[in-house]
Amino acid sequence: MPQSSRLATDIAALLRRERGARQLTQQQLADRAGTSQSAVARIERGDRVPGIPLVERLFAALGLQIAVTAEELDSHPDARMDALAARSLDDRIDELGLDQLLNRLGDLPHLLTGSTAALLQGAPVPADAVEIAVRWGDSARFTAWLEAAYGQRWNARWREFGGLYPAPEEPGEHYWSTRYGKIRAQMCDELPEAIEVRHGNRSYRVVPLVTVELTDPQAADLLRRHRQRSAEGSPSAAGPVARTPQ
């Protein structure tokens, strides 16, 4: 499963959080740091590790500096799950951009699966894209939606989005970046059985957790880790932070 660099993901989340806390737009932060809004947007998407001088300028413009720490190799997923468990489901849904993307999907038949389905059922597993199941029979409709949403397919060779045809039938991983956020699709002959999860004023059709564990090895491993650590009462691991210069 393709993923951006862990460091890029951490920096992206940290910058979004600190910028949002100061109620600044990307353009306002860019003006303060002497860069472009598009550069800020790229960093906040977390697609690749940005240059250190630019990162330092951006955080300096927020009155902060980056503090780098080292940790055990396996501790990062645990720290992310601990951080997610401490946040409300509303916050996790908003950060993923789930509702916005689902609104744009319109009447395309789909189910939520993978880590997205697990998240909606209360599991604090990291989700870096909205994960859906789509029937091969709806592939043409899905392709048309991707093209209208300026979808760029993940290119494993270049480790970035773009340079491949978006249609699911074409070679490549079923992972796209769109104007509404990132989306990962499980293409199938028929949609799996689903349950309905209600949160706030919205209902979501999701694959049950037991099915997620049987069909998504990465999500299954994270769920097992979370249950084991919850039983052991393990403390949260420390992660990268932004600090106010002394």
C-alpha cells in the first residue's frame, strides 16, 4: 500500500494544526514566510518530504521551531493511534475530509472499507485516504468521476501522483489524489455486505470490522496492536512537536 514518507506526514499534520490554531489561511502563512500558497499546500498534503529551510521558515512565521526526536522503530504507529484515540471522531472525520469527498461522489454506488470503515466504528487506526469499495461494473462511472475531480493516480515508480491513466482497468495501484482529497479503491465484482453507522446527522454504509480484519492486512495489524496495547495499558509514545523558541 503506497504511503508518503512518515516524516512528510508528521510535518504536514503539524503544520495544518498550528496554522489552524492561529486562524491563518495558507496564503497568509505563505506571505509571512516568503513563499507561495501552492508550496504550503504541497507540504500540508504530505506527499513528499519538503526542504528543511522552507519548513523552518514556515514554522518561524508561526513563532515556532521544529524539535526532532528519535524513537523505537515500531513506536510510531502506536503513538499515532494513541493520538487519534484522544481526539473526537468529528475531528478525525474532518481531517480526512470524508464528508466532503462523499458528497462529491454523489450517487456512485460504493461502501466505505479499510481504515476508513474502522475509524467510523471507533477504532483509532490512521487513515491517509478515504477508502471505498467500488464494483467493476461501475468502473466507467468511477473513471468519469475521477477525471472530473482532476484525479491523479499514484505512480509507484516515481513515488508521486501523476503520469498514469486514472481508469482502474489500467495498470497501477487503485490510489488517487483528487481535488477533494485522496481516495483508495477496492475494486470488486460485487459490493460486500455492509452495516450502517450513524454519526451526527449522517449515516455511513461501511464494511464491518470483522470483514476489515479479514481483507485488509495493514488495518488488521493496527487493530490487533491497539487491542493488545489497550489491554496492557501502554503509555503513549512521544512524537515530533513544534515548540516556541526560548
